[in-house]
Amino acid sequence: ALVKLYQDNASTLTPDPIYTAFYSSHPPAPLRIAHLQRFA
């Protein structure tokens, strides 16, 4: 579902870490998915 959300919003799945640190309000999809899989 997260990957589809990123695709629908035309967001990149692998954003630059520095850009993400300054401008993103949430972690990128791969980090979010990895975190969710740890608890699944």
C-alpha cells in the first residue's frame, strides 16, 4: 500500500538522504516498509 501511495503521488522511492533530512516530514517508503516488516 505504501509503494502504491508513493507511485500515485509521483514520489521517488529512493530520495536523497540529505534532502529527506531537511524537507521530508516522514521517512522514505523503504525505511517505513522495513520498520513495519520487523513487527509483522
